[in-house]
Amino acid sequence: MSHVMNTYARLPVAFERGEGCWLWDTSGKRYLDAMAGVAVCGLGHSHPKFVAVLRAQVGRLVHTSNLYQIPLQEKLADRLAAISGMENVFFCNSGCEANEAAIKLARLYGHKKNVEAPAIVVMEKAFHGRTIATLSATGSRKVQAGFEPLVAGFVRVPFDDLEAVRRVAEANRSVVAVLVELLQGEGGVNVCHDDYLKGLREICEAHEWLLMLDEVQSGMGRTGKWFAFQHTGVAPDVMPLAKGLGNGLPIGACLAAGAAAQLFKPGNHGSTFGGNPLACAAALATLDIIEEERLMDNAVKVGDFIRAELARQIGGIKGVREIRGKGLMIGIELEAACGELVQQALDRGVLINVTVDNVVRLLPPLTFGTEEAGLLLATLVPLITRFLDRQSAPQAAAQTA
Ligand SMILES: *Cc1c(COP(=O)(O)O)cnc(C)c1O
């Protein structure tokens, strides 16, 4: 019996080694990685420059404490501010922690405005993490079930629906912020319309709310810009980051600007590990390499190629609802639950994911080339068409199975 708690439905495979977009399991079988550890390993595996930076930092200094100055943290905060236009950064270790910091900022902001019980508008199908506060902000009953009582102070509205947010603004004087993913990742790679963020910004301005953008999954070059909001011309007040930030070294960050940037004072928030020298060195190297290798341009090129090919090859066929996403954050929504595709792709040496039961999700490394994209499509497209054939002729499939 395993001594590891049973919190994951793990696939029956363990990886031993990785190189670029490829992983090898313990039996030596090779897999094309179209998941990047859930949008984490943007540089792919064992990137030589990344490895060299980590090796050097491990030999020099791993951890001190936020009791002391950490120059690498200062340097990383400067870099993040420069690429985002935000003012300052709180460092933590994960996406849920970055969102916890955002939620705490919103509450401080509310109390400063004399709102007794500050509330935050959150979205249906949102995912913000699995701590008690962030699962309360998350729009999935599956994530919340069994952990009641939920944290109070969240008002939920449908995603991509400005009218719903306006109605809340009229009715609820306790709201002080909106927390939203521009592209919902776990919720099914849901894309909002072009003017959604602009509309949210207008509502936030009118009611003095903070606009808080969870870019934990969509950030760090994944959509073809450093951050998804940079496609829109509208900037947030608060922005939680994690996943791709350290290319696999655990690091999260909550960026803030304007009124949100000066809320935390010594003693308000903290983290033992947050922003330690090793994690910061990893993030700085990640930023350097994304820039040097023009990986954001690659994400646009290869992402557009994959979506165009998917549209051409399976776009019109019965059972395919929509092909969507931005850059290398890609979703294929089918009409039927298709979780079985994950194991079938694994058998064929390709790592994919299915979220919300019926959306095939692809999050390849930002280094994914058109050659790898071709290999991915050559495996995935026949799997999807075969799956859909069986859906429409279940009896024939049962006979041949
Ligand atoms: C993954 C994710 C989180 C949670 O990150 P953890 O590091 O697992 O805590 C939060 N928000 C979004 C949008 C995510 O995709």
C-alpha cells in the first residue's frame, strides 16, 4: 500500500528523464510532452542554460529567509515589473498562494475604504486553487464538495458576461474587487470576447474596485505575450502568477499596481520559502531564455499552426464543438466526455489532458516546434476521429472491440 495520500487519479506511468519536448519513462519508452507539467515547463525539460544556472545557484546558496535581504528577489521583481508594467511583487511558492495574496490585498483594500465585509466578484468555471479561500473562489463544485463551510465574501457570476457584473455592482455595495482568468484553463480553455477586460476595467473604475487577473496559467509567454492581458491594452491592478514562472522550481508571485501596491505593510503577509535565492534564480533564467529564444513568437506561430490544422482536419466533423485558445493554450471541446483519450494518447507516446470531462487540453512547452506539432496532430487527430466514430455508432464499436 502506498504511503502517499490518495489525492490524485494518476496515470500508470513514471518519468525518469526529460529533454526538450520529450520525456522517457522508467522502461525507456519515449513520450512527446504536450502538457509541460500543466503549463509549467515552458522551456521544455533539461534546458542546458536553465540547468547550468540552477547548478551554479545550488552550489552557491539555496535558501536564507525573508528575515534578510535577498538581492535575487529584488532583481526578479525589477524584471517582472518591467515586463508587466506593474509596480511591485510579493513572492510565494504556488498559484493558490499567489491568489491568497490577491484575496488578502482585496480585503485590506476594502477595509481601507471602510467596507465592513469586503466581497470579490468571481466567475463560474473559474479555477484559483485548492486552499480553503481559493477553492471558495473557484467555480467548481467538485473542488469545493466536502470542504464546507466555504470562505465567505465571494459573489459568483457567469464568465464573459459584463451585464452580470454590472448587476452585482448595482446591488452589492460590499464588492471591492473582481478576480478573473482571461483564459480559463482548468475550466475548459474558455476564451472571453475581445472587449471583456475593457468592460471589466470600466466597471472597476466606476466603483473603485480592484481588477485582479489570475494569470497563473496564461502568463509567462504561454499565449504569445508575457501575460494574456497584454493582448488587450487593459492592465490589471493585481496579478497572481506561478506555473511557468520558475520552469518547474516552485515559485509564485502576486504583482500589484496603483492603490493595490502599497497595501501590505510588514507583518501583513509572508512566506518562509517565498522568493528564496534558488527559486528566484530559476525564474530569472526562465525570463532570460524565453526572451533570448523568442519563445513567445514561437508560441504564437506553433499555436496558430496547431489550431489551424485542427480546424482543417476535424473542425467540421460531428461531435467537435469548438477548437479554441491562444498561443500554446489550446482546447478542443467535444460533445461527449472524452477522458479515455488521455490513456489512449499515452499508449501512443503522447501526453495530453482532458479537463471538464469533454475538453481536450494542450499546453506544450513554449519550445514546441512545428515538427513536434505535426507528430502531436498525427497521433491526436486519428484518436479523436476514432472516438467520435464510436460515439455515433456505439453498437458497431462494441462488436469490433
Ligand atoms: C493551476 C492554477 C492555480 C493554482 O496553482 P497551484 O500552484 O496548483 O496552487 C490557480 N489559478 C490558475 C488559473 C491555475 O491554472
